[in-house]
Amino acid sequence: MNISSKKSTAVAENATAASYEVAKLIAQHGKPFSDGDFIKQCLIKVDLSAKKEKYVSVIASLVTEFNQRFQDFSVNEKQIKLFSTPFLVDAEEVEESLQLELIEMQCDDSLKSQHQLLSLPDFYQSLDNAKFPLMRRHAKRMMSLFGSTFSLLNQNKSRLRTRMTDSHLCEVLRVSTTKLSPDMSAILQSRGQHHCSH
């Protein structure tokens, strides 16, 4: 089917849908199609329904796409805030391991001024590693978050792994980027035999 026949088919389908909308309005209101205000109402209804049908599916797919792409941000929101604005974060809302270093950082006026003057990577690089090792590690993790995921994507989806589908890739990335590690001893103890051949 060429482009012109697809276009004419779409026009015919839109015209059919418009005629159904007008017929529905005539049946509901019982007015003749010669009434000027009624004709105006019919034309507005037809125009809106044609535009609505055209954009509803596009907008719905965009909403789904945005929700999928940004759901990770809501999960990591506190870590991102701690990284980007450490002087505005409440110390009680962060991990216990980072609380002491965060409080020390927030009490140091020279660090506050450095944070305002320097870029985030330069600020965290200027922190004393002996005084703020956990904050520096957290900053490194946040700075490499997106780059490391992209690197993992490139490593896992190579030309040598042609059978990998997008769903497989999503699962591989989830396993690769997670902090969880399996408790192998508990898993092995829960099984009666370790080898399925016995």
C-alpha cells in the first residue's frame, strides 16, 4: 500500500467517524441539520473528535515513556538531593553511615562557600578524603550513575550477542546495577542435593 492510498484510507476513516458523530448528535437532540447553531455544535464535535483521536495515543505513549524513564529518579531522589545540595538536606533523612560526615560538612562555613563557588565534581574532589571518605564515595557513585549504566548497556548489547532482546537487556542491566548480592550458602542449604544429576 503506497502513501497516497494510506492517506486516502485515513481520510475516509475520519470522514466515516465524523458522520457517525453527527448522526449521534442528530439522534440525541432531534434537531434538523439546517439549524445554524446545531450545525456549529456538530462541526465543533467532529473537529474535536478528529483531533482527539489523532493525539490521544501519542500522548498516552509519551506518558508511559516518561514514567518508565523517570521512575528510577523517584527511587534515588534522596541520594541525588544529598549529592546536589548537601547543605540543604536534613541529616536525619540520610543513611546513618553518612550522617556524621554530613553534619560536619554542614557546620563548616568554608565548605559552604566552596560549594557555592565550585562545580559539584570540583567541590567533592576538594573534600579531605580522611575527613569525608563516605561523602566522597557517595559523590563518586552519583557522578558515575548514568555513565556506568550506559557502559553496562554497551558491554551487554554487543554485536556478538545478537539474540538478546530488549527485555533480556533490561533484566541484565537490573542485575548488573543492583547492590543486592545473593546469599549463596542459604540458597545451597535450602536445596537437598547440590547437583541435579544425583
